[in-house]
Amino acid sequence: MADFLERLLNGMDPKTVPIVQSTLGLSDEQMNKLRVALGTQLALPIPYQFLPLQDCINMATFLVMTTSVILDWVVGIRGVGGEIDVATITREGLRFITERKLHPWGE
């Protein structure tokens, strides 16, 4: 399911570089240069290491929800959907932000 997110965050599908290489017959060295250039110029400039915890929660939830919605429209295996559990793991331990409520026998 990561292909959709890689397109969004990195600006291209992970299959882009191999398609370009096979189509244009580029060498591995040329492909590495292209991969670096595309990665630095197309990827969203998100400073992951400096994001506050709330921004990380928002981003994770957004990415799961985005994947779920996209899968409503495409043909293939639907590996994401339904309610989303969100938890943080910090020095204080595990803390649920949102948690599905499960009931025995579908109550």
C-alpha cells in the first residue's frame, strides 16, 4: 500500500526510475544520478525529525486515511480501511489517541 504514499511524499511512484531506465536504456550510474536528482527535487520538504508529536499524529492519520480513500477508487487488493487506531509510544509508554471499540459477537 506504500506506493500511493511514496507518490504523495516523494513526488513519484517507486516504479518511475526502473521504467525510465528500461525505456531509455540508461546505465546504473545514470540511474543513480537521476534517482538522487528526482528525490531531492520532488520530495516534500518535511522535517520529520523536528515535527512535534501532534503533527506526527496528524500526519500518520492523514496518510492512512488517504490510502484508504484511494483504495476505494482503484482495482486491486484493499489492504486498508475501516476505523483507524492511533497510538503514541514515548518515554512515558504506550498511549492510545483513538482506539476502536471491539464488541463480542458484533454487539
